[in-house]
Amino acid sequence: MNSSLQQMANLIAHEFAGISAQELAWHPQGKWSIAQILEHLSLTYSGTKIVFERCLQAGKPSARPATPKDRLRAFLVVRLGYLPSGQEAPAGTRPKGLVPEKVISDLARNIAAMDEIIRACEQHFGSDVKLVNHPFLGPLTSDEWRRFHCVHGRHHLRQIRRLRKLMEAQ
């Protein structure tokens, strides 16, 4: 597995190791719980896997030409590591209320499967090719997709840490 994605998988696993079912479910009004954040992350990994599978099956990248807005957003996220807060998650990545134990068991598997298909597309089409579109960042290369998932994962790990501190304060 890509070393950055492996490190992200390890950080995620470490963050929820030993967490109780009550802690997984707790959340402030209007905010996601830790279980919901983990489900969201898992859904982003499985969703990315699906779009890359379609790309490989089609035999060609599905990325459209990048707009100046795409290039700016991608630069901020994948180059500078800045993920703005307040952006609503795409519908397919919003938590659906899956059983937390299932989400946790699927997380590492979904990251590995996503990495495997990204690598297959990279080998087939090249590492410098914009392969598929991200819903907010536009067309990305394989490496840009990996960096996005690392930045996105760190963003949500900070949220999990804040939730745990809020729980401890109560």
C-alpha cells in the first residue's frame, strides 16, 4: 500500500482504538459522531474505488479539463494541505447509520482496495494523467487523489480529537 495511505490508515486505527460504543455514538447537537465521521471516511474510500474502477473499465480517464477554480482548489488542498471547513459532504459520502463495528472493520479494507485500484489506473494510464474528477477539486492525478485522502483524513482526525475532548469535559 502507498506509504502515506498506510500511515493514514494507522492513524485512524490508533485514534479509535479502545473507544467505547457510547463514545462512538456521542455528538453535540448538529454535529457528526465519531462513528459517523468514520463512516463518512469509509464511504469516501469506497466511492473513490468505484470511480477508479469505472475509469479502468472504460479504458480511458474520465477527467474533464480543469477550470481555474479547480486548479486553485486542488492547489490549496493537495499542495498546501488546507481543507476549508464548512463544505457539505457529497450525498454519497454522508453517513447512513451503519453499525459502527462494521464501519470500523471496513475502514482498513476500503483504504487498501482504493489504493489498489488507484495504483492499477496509474500503471495503465500514467502517473501524470488527470484520471477522474473529484466533486469539489475537479480532475486529479493518482497522487493528487492519495494526497487528498490524507488531507481529508487528517481533517476528520482533528474533529475526532475535538469530540473526545468535549466528551472528557462533560
